[in-house]
Amino acid sequence: MSTVLIDNVDSDLRWPELNRKFAEANVHSSLGVPLQISSEASAALNFFASKPGAFTPNVYAKAKSFAAAARSTLHLSVRIGTALSRAEDLEAAMKNRTAINLACGVIMAQNRCTQAEAIAILTKVASNRNRKLREVATELIEQISGETIQTHFDP
């Protein structure tokens, strides 16, 4: 997570193979600016120039400023992506819980048992059929009602 400047690929000794490939591609100076996007994500913004010494202090400052703007945009994008993913996961969990809770209610009514006993029955059926609990629960409710399960969310 530190800035890397290769002022001249012909005289920089740190990465001879990389510098050789740069020279072959007509890149003679390079500037890499790190972007700490979040605690789990980082990146780098790389600038390349066809002449040595292209990254003067003025250009370097502009590159750092551009990288800061890019970092802010990427940080926001990661946060939005994480929030969307979390919302999708929660919605899927709510749908699964709806099926399981409804199935438990049916089993409790049919067997006059507790919720814990109903879950145990549902779990045993799922295990015997080698299927997921939510699948067995959904199938039970759909067989009884003749309809697909609807999960309702109040705004």
C-alpha cells in the first residue's frame, strides 16, 4: 500500500523483468498509486508514460488527486454492492423462514405438538429424503394450499 514510481525503466534496478516488458511496450516510466477501498478490498491505479521522467511533482500530485477520487467512487460502489447483497440474503432468508414457519404450523395442528417437535419432524423428513429443510417445507405448504408460498413485506 505504498506509491511506486519507476522514473526510467532503463535505470531502475528493482524489477528487471517488468522493466524489460515495459520497454518492449514503449512504456518508459510508470506510477502506481494504491487505493485502500475498504478493510477487505484494495487496488492500485497505474499510470504509464512513453518517455522517462514523465511523472513530475505536478503530474504526481494530479495523479494522487485522481486516485483519491477513484478511491471514493470505488468505496461507495463496494458499500452499495455489500448492502444489495445483504438485502438479497435477508430477503431469501425471510422467504425460507416463511415456508418453514408455515410448515411447522401445519405439523403442529395435525399432530397437536409443540413448535420444537414440529421442527424435529420436518428436519427428520428432510433428512430421510436427503433434501433441504426449506424444500420439504415449501412442498408441504404447496401440496396443502395448491399455491406457491408468498412472503409479504410491509413497507
